[in-house]
Amino acid sequence: MAITAQMVKELREKTGAGMMDAKKALTETNGDMEAAIDWLRTKGLAKAAKKADRVAAEGLVGVAVRDGRGVAIEINSETDFVAKNADFQQMVRDITDVALDHGESVDSLKTAPLGGKTVAEILTDAIARIGENMTLRRVAQLEGETIISYVHNAVADGIGKIGVLVALKGDKDKADSIGKQIAMHIAATAPLALSEADLDPELLERERTVQTQKALEENANAAKPKPDAVIHNNIIPGRMRKFIAENTLLGQQFVVNPDVTVEQAAKEAGVEITGYVRMMVGEGIEKKEEDFAAEVAKTLGA
């Protein structure tokens, strides 16, 4: 497969690797971007790149909480100009409120009533009025004894670029007190799962493969190689424990107090974290590159 300059550029942006290293990685993996990332990591030339760091799109996330239930929705737009539009922001708020009762899925939310029409019809009207495509992309619900919400980079109450919901069990006052801190932690660190049991088995197996290959290669090039038993019984398991701790909410070091994990901080506060939702605008969407002048011209219909 021909390796293009754009492919090399994309891999460099995702991994921080040098140009020649990125090109070699793509060549060795026949242009497979994910495999190239793993190849670079086995060589110690790149860190694991979370998917959320490799995507972009415009729009807003809305969050709302009522009676032990929280909801987060994402509505995408083509440009950030629309995301700053007051009509668009009000629509996101209204649809978020509707999702508290009809947020089981995107389809159920689209057919829910809003102002005498369905949500889908409201979106269609907005597309015609504003002149830009919009998509109700995701909805997530969370239930618990206490639900705390937080919006990072909020443009207005309950809407912004990153929305977080946290479910807590225990004394409500204590949950309210620490819940906002935990929600802010989630917004900042983007954990992949609540605990090890919730991590994707395929992700764990992929990471184990990378760490095994990396450890074996490092050992082969070491001046004093370690016995295989040390590699397989100590080094690789240790690196996997570190990966799990860094990527699970309960195992992460608490940003408010790095001396304890999030799980320990919650226990010390007398509460238990039972679930969370983190939704960031554009996760999983590759944004088409377009310069600012072209974006302005497109918005103005030029």
C-alpha cells in the first residue's frame, strides 16, 4: 500500500512520533493506522493515544438531572458558528430536558414530543432555518441515589463541549460535596471505564500484546537481559496494572489529591461511585480539514 504524506501527518499528530519513524511504522504495517500506533509503542516511540484525542466535530453536549436520573445528549453541527447560535443552544437545552423521559435511545428521543412536534421535526426545522446540517448523535442515561452533573467549557447552563454525569451511593450531602470534584476529574482525565471489570477485553488483550512485545524487545537489547520468568511474571503484569490504574476511574490518582486514588477519595468521603458518563463533542468523528477562510465563505454562502 502506498504511504501518503497525509497518512504520515495523521500518525504524527496522533502519536507525536518523528516523520521518519511514522513513515516506517506505516510501511511495516501496510498502512494500518492502529497497527502503526502499536508498532511505534513497542519501539518506545509513542504513548497510547485515546480515541477521544484523535477526533473532532462541532456541536454541543447537553446534560440534565432530575430525581435520581441524569441524561447527556450530543447534537452535532457542521461549524462552530452554529454551536454559538442562541437558537441552536436553546434547542439543545429543550431536547436535553425531553431526554430525561425519552432518552432510552436516539430513536426513542427523535420520536418524542416537543412543542407540538417530534424532536426529529424540530431538528429538521432548525436545519431549514439555520441552513446547516445537524445530527442528534448520542444519548446516554444514568441512574443512582445521587446524580451529579458537570459541563466543561460551558457556553450556557447545562450545555458545552464536555458533559459529565456521576452516580454516587451514600450520604447525599457528602455525595454532593465530592461529586462535583469527581465529575471535574472525569472531564479532565477521560477514563475508559469505571473499573478493570468494565474495560473492553479486546483493549486489554491489545495492550498486553504491545507490552509483551515491548518488554521482550527491550530485554533482547539490554546489556544484562533478565530471565524470561521476570519478564512474564513481573514486568508485563506490572505494566498492565499501571495501564489499568491510569485508565479506570476508580484506579486513577485523584486530580484534587494525587496521593489517593479516586476510589479511596470517595471512600474517605463516605460514598461509593456506581457509574458515570462522559460525553465530549465529536468523539469518534473524523472532522474534514478546512481552513478558516473556507469555513467563513461556506457559512456566508459564498
